[in-house]
Amino acid sequence: MIRIRYGVVLAAMTLAACSNFAPYETATPNIGPGFQPRATAQELVTAAGGNPADAPVSVCYSRLASTPQQVAAVAASDCRKGETAVLVDQGVDLTACTVLVPMRATFRCAAH
């Protein structure tokens, strides 16, 4: 009985130690035909003759632990001065995000 209790406590401590629910920036997926990964968003913008800083920004977050303002603030940190983050897309993405933080929001930076 004591071993089970210690096992449960150890499992709970391990889960708590590796569970960070804060929103974080991730790679913006660019999936081609057959769901094969292609170039990164920055590489696509550069290849089209644009500035890599104009590439979209993706943020992984948990709806239970993050507010929309926190998610937008993470994205806005990549925008240039005088620009704000504008939501383009969001949804569940277990490829770019973790199981505990499964939502991905993609933003573009736009002038005020």
C-alpha cells in the first residue's frame, strides 16, 4: 500500500514538473500534398522576394490555461514596432504543439 502511494506521488510530481501550460511560439506548418512538410514560412516568404520578418507567427496554447490576450502578446513580441498581431487561423495541431498545449493560433503582423 505504501509503495502504491509513493508511486502515485512520484507520478504526480513528474507530471507537474513537465507540465508548462504557458503559450509558446512554434513553427508555422506548411503542409504540402500528401501531408508532407515543405519549407518553413520564413523560407517561403524569402523565396517569394519578401522579408522573412513578414512571415506568419504561430503560437501553441491551452484554452484552459491561457487567455486570448496572453496568446496575442506572444505573437506580438515577433512583430516590428508599430505593428500588431492579427489572428489568421487557429485549431488543434498535435504536430506542432504538445498534447497538454494542443491549440495553435497563427498570426500575421499588420500596421496599425
